[in-house]
Amino acid sequence: MHGFDERYDLVPQWASVKRGIYERMEAGAKDCLKARAATSCNYRIRVSYSDLTTLTPDTSTTDVQVDTEAHPAQSIQLTIPNRALDNSE
């Protein structure tokens, strides 16, 4: 019920990131795909680790590119720090 621990979670994120900014970004991308009749979509996530021994990434960079019949391909890139975020972030 509470999700996997770090041993099984491939890209562990702070709860304030996973349930905050990242969730809103994913929901926005999904809404865009549904509302705009997308003809293609590219979705890439890159994670960065501070060293070779850490299990938790420092940042994740997400690139979303949506192409629709009405508009040429548009890209959004979002780099999110993987730490506790406050409401101002």
C-alpha cells in the first residue's frame, strides 16, 4: 500500500516532488495529448546521480514533445531537483 522501498524503486523521488510538480507535469502532458489529437509524442526522462554509489538521483530532466494536426511539434523541458521542495518552488 505504501509503494516500494529504495531497493525496488528504480528512480526514487521525494514525496514533495513525486506528488507535486512531477505529478502536475505528467497530468498536463496527458491533457495535452487527449485534447489536441496528438499525431505523435516523445517522452524522455534522464536522471542524474551525484556519484556511483548513491541510489537516489539528484535531478531528473523530462523532455516532452507533442505533434498535433493543428500545430507543429512543440517541446517542453523540465528539470526537477530531487529534494524536499517547499510551496514556493
